[in-house]
Amino acid sequence: MSVIELRAGTRIWLAAGVTDMRRGFHGLSAQVQTVLNEQPYSGHVFVFRGRRGDIIKCLWFDGDGLCLFAKRLERGRFVWPKADSGTVSLSRAQLSMLLEGIDWRRPERTFEVPAAV
């Protein structure tokens, strides 16, 4: 059973750069509006990473209220874009890889897709 069920058309946005992980609902919502130029109540998922890179927070409006999820890796760092500002859009599969500490930027298939002739 899935705890988070994203509706069709839901976008997933990484906030490039470093975010102060002391921020909660209000601070991250303000960052979504002022820095990312998006609406925190849009139903999209906004993902933020701290300076050390071992903690991320996800802000998401599920239709009833804002949800704030946090994850800390015990080993390793979350892979993040090199840019200092702006956003990067992820697919659901890339978000799953990110949350597991996998490099979502260059996933490799375990097989080659045959060319259509």
C-alpha cells in the first residue's frame, strides 16, 4: 500500500542549491513562492536538501493539508544538481532513486534495447 499517492500531472521539483533544514512548513512554503515562483498548494512535490547533503525535506499538498517529509541517510549523500538556484524536474522513478540515495541523473539499464528495423 502506498502512503503517498501522487495524482496524474503532479510535478516533482528539486530546489537547486542549499536550503536551511531548520525551516518547516512556513519557511519552505515561502521559499516555494518567492524563490521557485511556484504555489505550495498546487499539489506538486518540492524537494529541498541541506548543506551536508545527508538530509532532504519534501513539501507536498495532498488536498487536505501540507505534508512535510524528511529523510536522513545514515551513509552517503543525496545526489543534487550542481546549480546554485532554480529548479530541476524529476520523474517519479527518479524521485524513488533519489530517496534511496541512488544517482538519479544517469540511471543505466541492465540490458540494451534492440533497435527497430
